[in-house]
Amino acid sequence: MPMPEILDEDVRLLEDAARRFALSEIAPHLNDWEEAGEFPRRLYRHAAELGWLALGYPEALGGTPSPWHLRNAMTVALARFGGSGGLMAGLFSHNIGLPPLIRHGSAALQLEVVPPVLRGEKIAALAITEPGGGTDVSALRTTARLEGDEYVVDGDKIFITSGMRADWFTVAVRTDLKDKGPGGISMLMVPGDAPGLSRSPLKKMGWLCSDTAQLRFDGVRVPAHYLVGEEGAGFKMILTNFNGERLSMAAMALGFSECCYDEALAWARQRKTFGMALVDHQVIRHKLMDMKMRIESTRAWLNAVSARADSGDKAAKGAEWVAQVCLLKNHATQTMQFCADQGVQILGGMGFMRGVACERIYREVKVMMIGGGTEEIMKELASRQLGL
């Protein structure tokens, strides 16, 4: 889709709007939402009114074509000043649920599903992971057999973000029961209110205000025209979808790292020990600079990888670029891990208390290092892309 010219002023205005939104609409309520295990659905409408849910989607479907440069600016700012991965994972779950439909779905199916989601009226989610397999997508066992003009879906999905409240699921299914590998996998849109679909909430270490569920498909009937693209093409769709998810996760990790740095610096300036502010101790200043060093290297790498994605040059997004995305995701989440750890250390006893950002992010970092592909898988995939 054609990209509008983005000026530095556009980026600055979006960052400022995201900062103000996070400080006024998220921060005052976040602890209550964490305790409740969810945030209110009205937040989707609010984000849609600001145009944020629509960023990166076609105008014909109610979207706003936007480069990664602009989308990343919003993501980083919301993460930095909101400080909750659970909220962002839930609020923007459509960004992993809708891209396969946008790239491969029929015009009629896109028109039925996408506009209400971008308006904040409906919620979309992605359902790939199963109880018996995570990153090994080719081994999935959820089936969809064609009976007349309907698919009948049976199986289970787990760790599904927005799983308790989603109105649409983009589901990876096995349509060719004879092919036990990647060639038998397809993508199917399943309405959240389909008879035979049940949901069970999951309790987690972090991302507390993101509703996460296990899904059970028990003879769920779905119209055949809800198939996304062609039968057997699902595996490639999933692999392509992962690139965008990992790039977004890197931007989130950068924002959370900055959040930890901001909180640690503010605490170090006001907390006094042995007659002087913490920041006046050399060891604390060095910790802060170690955080800053990793933050800036992550920012530079994110900008470089995103610029290649925005260039419009297909050659720039080849195997070597995919390797860069994988390694960037690892680097960004390791930066987040380091900054969360150092932030908690600088805050001391207060860093162990619920209600501070460093504590929350410390608990959330592990899902960032696992979700979208584990560190180990990222290294292996990157090495293969580089021909090693």
C-alpha cells in the first residue's frame, strides 16, 4: 500500500499524544486493571478515535497506511509511559490477528471483519499455539474438515492473547489430514460467538491485565468462505506474520526499557542514602549508563531494520533482513531484561513492591523473551537465514 510522507513533526506529535494518553488514561488505573485481570473495552474505542488501531491498514477498510517508523514511535511511547505489556498486548492484539486476512483474505471477508475492529467495536485475536506445541507450528493438530459449504473445527489452542473477549479469531488449522507437516495447514476466521467454541482463562506471572485463554473447538462450524487465502497456504502466512510481530515486540521492549530507566533515574535523584542522593553515588550512575547504552543500541538497530522494511524494496526484506529481525527481537528483549533488573536493584525494597513500573516489567520480560519465538528459536532461525 502507498505510504504517505512522514515528517519529523508528525512523529513528535504522535509521540506526545501517546505520552499524554498513557499518563492520563492508563497510569491512574493500571494497578486496578492488573488486579482485575482485564482493562475496560472502552479503551479500544478511545484508541480507535485517536486513529491508533488503524495505523498500517488500508484506507478502503478504514485504516491509515503508515510506515513502521511511525507505528514504532507510537508503540515505544505507549510502552514507555504506560508501562504495561499486558495492556498493549490486549489493546493491539488485532495487529497479529488481522495481517494474514489483510494479505490473503477475500475482499468480502476483509470488509466483514476488519472495519469494526479498527473502529474499536470488535476485538481480533490470533490462535496458533496449542497445548502440545508452541513454536513448532508444523505439528499443530487442530483440524478443519470441509462438510458441504462449512468447515468443522475440532481442537485446542492455548496462551491466546485476548482469548476471553475476542470477537474474531484467526485460527491455524489442519485442513489436509493426510499431510502431517506444514503443507496441510490453513488459516480460518472463526467468530467468537460460534457454537462449540469455549474459553478458559489462564493465570500468568505477568501481563496481568491482558485476558489470556485456552480455547476449545468442539465441532465448531464455520462458513467455507471464512477460509483465508487457499487451503494449505497457512504455514507461509504464519511465518510472514511473525516478522511483523517480532518487530513490534522489539519496539515494545525498547519502550519498556526506557520506562525502567526513567523510573530508576527519578528514584535515584530523590532517594537519599548516607547524606546524599543515590545518583551521586558512582556505582548508581554507572548502572544507569549501562542501561542507557543498551537502550540506545536497541533504538539504532530498530530504526535501521524498520527503515529497510519501509523502503519498499523487496530485496531489502530478504533472508538477511529476517535474520536481523530475529536477532533484534532477542537484543531488544535482553535490553528490557537488563533494564528491569537494574531498575529493581536501584529502587531497592521499593522495586520489590507492586505498583512500581520496574517490578511489573521485571515480571513481564520473560513472556517477551518467549512470545513470538523463543530466544533459542530466534538464533536458530537467524543462523539458517544467513546460510550457517
